[in-house]
Amino acid sequence: MEGNRLATELNRDNYDSETLQAKGRVLVDFWGEQCAPCKALLPTVEGLENDYAGKIKVGKVDAPKNRMLCARLRVFGLPTFILYQDGVENKRLSGEKVTAKELKAAVEAMFV
């Protein structure tokens, strides 16, 4: 991934502590190297990360490398975005039809 990546790489070892046990807001991006929609939304994810720096934690899960974690979380399509508030799943967006506008609106809604 290019750019100033601040996102935390998540896997089965740190997922729960970084999301389910975390205080505050967390956006998790499930992506894959072969996923064109994932790559298309990368600038949006990075933009949100910068716009909400210090207000939301962004984590990334390389789905093909973390199949068991994805199965446990019922993540069956890419891209998938899960938003958590104080360890509770708040919103989930999934599938190749997820738009940048939808993703931005979901994150903004967490601050209303």
C-alpha cells in the first residue's frame, strides 16, 4: 500500500484487543490484493484516516491471509468495512458495490 499508512495491520492475534476491547471508534477495512474495489476505495479510507486522525482508529485486515478470522467474523465478500463503537459493531458495509460516499456517510454518522 502506498502513502502515509497509519492503519494498524490486524490479524487473529490482535483483532479482538484492537477492536472488540477498544474504547472509542474503530473502522476496519477487510481487503485483498486481488480486489479491485478494495484498491479503488483505498484513497477514501486513507482520507478518512487523515480527516479523523485521533478520533477514529483504522485497522486493515488482509483477508486472504486471515481466512479463519474472516470466517469467524462472517466476512464473506470484499471489500467489507466494519465500524465499532466501544467494542460493539455499529455498522457493516460489504460487497463490491460499496461506494466512497456510503463509507464516508457511515463514518460521519458515528460522530452525530
